[in-house]
Amino acid sequence: MTTRSARKITIGLAALLCSFTLPLVANAQELFMEQSDMAPKEVERIYTRGLQFLVRNQAPEGNWKDMPYGGEPAVVGFAVLSMLAHGDDPNLGPYSQPIRRSLNFILKQMNEKTGYIGKTMYNHGFATLALAEAYGMVDDPRLGPALKNAVKLILASQSNNPQGAWRYAPESNDADTTVSGSQMVALFAARNAGVAVPEDAITKGIQFFLKNQTPEGGFGYTSPSGPNGTRTAIGCLVLALAKDKNTKPFQASFEYLKKTPPEQNYAQYYLYYASQAYFQASPQSWQAWNRKNIATLKGSQNPEGNWDGQFGTTFATSTSLLSLALNYRFLPIYER
């Protein structure tokens, strides 16, 4: 497997997705394409401080020890994604060894027979996403077979679910939009990485989300009731990745998202999805949102480089960094 060094995506204001044939450069801050109220060097300083915190606190096994979730495959997956998103060479760059340690940890959590990673579908979805993003970038022959097995489990779980979606366990008969969002993003990533994903699986997943959308555009949890900003960011991004941006459901979801503040308890989870939803929906809206996000994260970053959150510092730090990563124009593989 060769390193996909051609991961740089140049994005103009007129188009969100275009060629990724330009080579990586050593200095990530050169990748900024537009000026903002915050200088590129300042964003780079925020990002590298966060990455350095993650590297300093990584356990030799490749996970993190912070409570309550630093040792979960999903959180380790988010940390890998935040390192890959910085644009350094994942095989020889400054974060190559932390990335390899984390991938080793994720692979060790995979059931060899079933392909299941961790103990919940949350873990499985985000760990699969990390494998998809690393596949083709990191020189590791184990990643391809592991990714295919992880995708098989997602597809089998959906096939056995009466709602055509997912919840906490592979055998669950009910479904919710948060767990389903993680599986959908993983499927989009795997498909763009070259793994076969039936179109019917995407269609059924989208249908589940639409059943949980209110007329105003928000998304509920297991029904249209009780929509909030985080679940709407998830639904908005899922519709965008399905190339449904010209539809009324997508447009309504983005309008609802713009009017709905994040929930305090899920602030970083919201940031992870909302940054991408804004980026997909409107370059102008994303630029305004991004300026506010940069300022907020700069002000809330701890001296050690991390952020705090109810799901632990590793999760909070990784997802906060990922909400900034689009400043580098390295699109996640599922957005290409």
C-alpha cells in the first residue's frame, strides 16, 4: 500500500469539492486558502498545542487514560483523525508513531470473527471511520482487511434492524440518529476509500433520518420530537454526504441548525459535526461560523493545550481540533 500523499484539497469559494492532486507540504499553515480575523499562525498554534497535549498523554498501548472514555476505541479514533487532519506525513511525520500506536490499539479491539470493534456501535462506527481515513495513507497492510470486516458488520447490523438503521449493539432492533450518524459517516468514508458499500444501505439510512426530521428541519433522537442542535448537525451532514444538498430536507436542516445553539453537555460533539455541516452547506456561512469557533476555542483552551468536557479531555481535545481542521483544507475522506 502506498501513502496517499495527494490528500491536499484546494477549495475555492465557488466549489466545496475539487481535485486532490496537489502534494502535501511540510508546513501545514501554508494550506490556509483565505484570510480570516484570526491569523493562520494563530490557528496553527492552537492546533499544534492540542496535538502536543494528545501526544504527551498517550499511553504506550495507544489509548488514553483519562476518564471516562479515553480508553474507548471511538475516542482513540477521534484522536487519530485529529492527527491525520493536520496534514503531516502519517508514516514519517511528527505524529507517525502516535498514529501507529493508536491504530494498533483499535485493531486489537476488533473481534477477529465478527469485525466488531469495542463494546458499542458508537465505538465501532468512529473506529471504522478512523480505519477508513488511515487506509491508503498509513503504510499498514492490516488496515484494508480490517476496514472491510468492520464495514461488513455495519451492513449486517443494518440489514437485521427493522428500521434500517443502528443503535447501541449490532443486534439492536431499535435505532437512533446519533448512533446511526456515526455508522453513516463510516460508510461514506469506507465507500470513498474504495470499499464496496451498497447504495441501498445509504438509501435506507437516509430514509431513517428523514423519518426523524421535524417539518421545521430539526432532527430528533428516536422520533421527530425533541430536536436539538447536535442531532440536527448530524442529520444535516449526513444529507450533505448523500449529495442531497438541493433538497428541501437538507435546506430546512441547515436553516434549523443556524438558529439552534449547541447543548452545553454536547458542545464538542456538536462542533465536530456542525463545522462540517456548515462547510458543506455554505462557504460564506462556514467562514462566519469558523471565525467565531476559532475565537471560542482559543479562549477556552487550557494552558496544557487541551479542552475540558464531560466525555473527558481526549474526546474534547480531539473533536475541538477536528472542528478547526477544515482551515487546512484537508477534507475527511467521506466528504470527497
